[in-house]
Amino acid sequence: MTLLEIARLVFALAAVIGMIGLAALAAKRLGLAGANGFQRARRLQLVETLAFDQKRRAAILRCDGREHLVILDGGSVTVVDRDIPPASGVEPAPAPANVFLEKFQRQGPDGAVRLRAVGGL
């Protein structure tokens, strides 16, 4: 085999692999992957997490329609509550106040909120 034949073989192999990849990408974009059973339905879903510090966090996991509250701590997992009823009609928590702006704001005589001048900066 000459060098030209080897190069042609490698190019043909790369072209076939590229076409297979493009066909898979097109099937995924068109939604054919779920319809033909290429993807199975997921049973486990992460609903929400809350970090306590760098090592610990709370997580709500949904499995088969039931929610579970767990604490993730480095290498361990603690189940706090099982089979939590899903939240319905719960109002979202208010946005946290911007402490920096509250510290430097003042209300003018016309009712407009202005930043207070800080001396020595």
C-alpha cells in the first residue's frame, strides 16, 4: 500500500464517522431520539439545592413523583425527610435586599432615592 492509498483510507474513515455524527446530531435536534426509544425517561430529578457552606448543602430530589430532602456533606448523605408533598401555590421568596445600596441611599425632598455622598474616598 502506498502512502496515497493509506491517506485515502484514513480520509474515507473520517468522512464516514463524521456523517454518522451529523446524522445523530440531526436526529437529536429533530426530536427523533426520544420518539424511537433512544433515550429512556429519567426517574430521578434534582428539584432544588441550597448551600449552607462550602461543604454542606441541602437538596430536594424527586424520584417517581415523590420528593425527598437530603443533606449532602462531603462524602456522606443524610436523608432528612421522605415523601415530601410537592409545593403548590407557594410564593417565591422575596429577593434579597441590596445591603450596599441601602447603606448609601438617602431620600431626597422630592421623594426620589439618591445615593448619599461619602466623604474621604
